[in-house]
Amino acid sequence: MQYRRCLAPAICCLLVTCVHAQLRGGIGASVGNVHVHIVLSNDRNAGPFLEVRLMEGSSDAVIGTTYTNDIGQADFISVPTGDYHVRISGDGIETTDSPTFEVDNRKVSQAQYVVVRQVADSGPRPVSSHSSMISASDLNVPQKARKEVDKANQAMAEKNWNKALDHLQKAIVIAPQYATAYNNLGVLYAKMNDLPHEEEALKKSIGVDDHFAPALVNYGKLCLQQKNFPQAETLLEKAASVEPNNPENLMLLADAQYMNRHFDAAIASAGQAHTSDKDHPSFVHYIAARSYQQENRQQDALLEFRLFLLEEPKGPRADHVRGDIAKIEANSQRAAQ
């Protein structure tokens, strides 16, 4: 079972400076600048550390690579005229290709808007040092430590775990009570499959600030993975109290409540997730349906299964739900005879 979000307060320069490698054309070639704006399907900015590749024409030939900044923007400078498209990938989104566009030397700069779809992501996620969701304890963290966190996040995006670890350790030496750094250290250890150190780092983050929602959620995900459902429910309830309209967190809470056999609570959390955001995870309806079934409320379960199919009509999960619907309908027919 696989399972984000802060808008930066102001436009800032790229957190990451990646060399736009191997751009075509030589000296004197006609060029233009391309500004890529990436938004989620609910019109929110997609956020930082998504990989953006500039591709030649409609082919898979990579011309240049960079990463988004805090507000989901990425730039390619001095691109030779021609046809291109961009490919967006990263944690928590479906890999997405833009339509083909032309870089025309009659336009010094042009903007390309790309809509990407979120996917359920069970893994923990790092937090940018510029995020509006930073811990209150981080407000006085020295800029030098923040830069180390940004460098670590960039290294994680590039899957350079050792480099990321070095930067996070430097950030913690500079700022020993840096909740974001400990949270991101936990994320890094998760990517390295080092669960004991992941848990230790997340506990330290919450120890610095027990209302820091990103760390509460990441620790809650770890507890779900460890099948420590009571602890997961406690952590995710606190995260939901901090961010009451975050549908992904509410989905995780509903899952923990279901596993703890708190079925009414799971139904309520799933319903809150549904109403909090039109782009909520469809899986909340599956959790609600299963909870209704545990209470022998088959018609309520049927409604939730059908809502799931309206939001996720294709794929293996949809096929499974259709089977569940068929069983309920068949049982209802037998009972009516």
C-alpha cells in the first residue's frame, strides 16, 4: 500500500544550481530562455526538488537537467532555438512529459506550465529550509545551517546519500536544536534503509518541537510500517491537529485508526479528507468502505466503493474494488430472495 506542502512566501532563487549540461549549439547560435512552472492538479505549486529534464523535440535525448525551487519553478538559460519538451519526475508525483514547444529567438524568454499529478507516497519527505512549515524552533537558526540543509536536500534529490549525510551533520553541529535538520536526517536514513537511525532522528526532531507536523507525519509513517498502529494513530492525530485540512495526513490517520479497529474514527477522518481538498487521495474512500463493512453497514460501504471508482476508475485497485462491489450486490440479491 503506497501512500506534502508548503507554499514559499516569496519567489527565491533556485535552491539548486545544476549545470544545464550539454546544451546544443555553439557560439553565435540563436538562443532563448525557458522558465518552467510546475503545478499540481489542484493548482498548488509543486514545490522543490523535482527533477526537470529538457528533452530534444519529442525524443528521449536529454539536453539539460535542473531541479525546481521552493515554488515549483525551474529555468533553462540560453537554450538554442528548436523544438523541445520537458519531463518532470520526483518523489510523490507521476512522471510527466509536457507537450512539445518551440524555443524561438524572437522571444527572449518564454514560460511553460506543466500540471503534474500527485501519487500516494509511503516514504517520508524532507522539508526545505525555506518552507512555511518550518518548526517554530527553527526561526533563529543561522543561515549557514539552512544552506547545509538545502545542500543536503539537493544531494538527496540526486540520490547522493553520503553527501546529504555530510551536509545534515554539519547543519546539526551549527544548530543542535534544528528540528528540520533532524527530520530530514530521518528521511535520509529511510532512503538508506537504516530504520533504527531513521527513528532516532525523527524522535529528536519531535523532541525539539512536538508540534512539527512534517516530523510527526514521517514518524507516523514509520510506525505504520512497523505495525505499531497505536503509536502511529497518536502521532498522526497530533499532526492532524496542526494541519486539519491536509488530506494525505488525514488518510494516513484513517488508516491507523482502521488498523486499531477504531472504525467510526476512521470513517470520520476519511470524510474530513474528502471534504478538505478536491484533490484528496481516492484511497480514503476505500478505508471508509472497509470500516463500514466492519460495522456491517454494507450499503454505506457500497457508496464509498463507488466514490472510489469515480475518482480512480482504472488500475489494479479499481479492479479489486469492482470485485468488492460485485460481492456486496450478490449478497444483497441473495438476501432479498
